[in-house]
Amino acid sequence: YIPREEREKRLRQWAIDYGEDPDKFMTIYRDRIMSDADIIDFARDQNLDPEELMDMSRRERLISEDIYLREWEDEGIPRSYVYNG
């Protein structure tokens, strides 16, 4: 187990070693992790394979999500329920 502070220190050092701004890198990295976690939660809720969704490009994911939302709307489930449910 690596403590959070040590992981963050290593990521910051990696960013510096590769010529990246460590603050921007950490923000992008954190946002990417949160996005991936949302995809995994969505896949599990819908009995889908998370790895299949992770292999999609961002554009493909958005299209896939819109298709699911439209199907649910056709079944009478509003988008607000899906996002707030």
C-alpha cells in the first residue's frame, strides 16, 4: 500500500520529469480517474462490461450514452430520473 501523499508526490515528479506542469497534470489525471469511475459505475448499473466501455473513445461513449438515454425515454423514464435517480 502506498499512501496518498506518496502517490501524489510520484505523479508530480513524473509530470516534472516529462516536462508537464504538475498542477495541470494532477487536475487532468484526477478528472480522468473520476470519469473512468463514472463509466464503471454506469456499466455495472446496466449490467454491461466496463472494459468494453473503457475501450471506447470519448465520442463513442457519448453516443452510446445518448442511445441508452433515448431508449429509456421511449420507455417513459425521463433523463432527469436517470441522472438524479
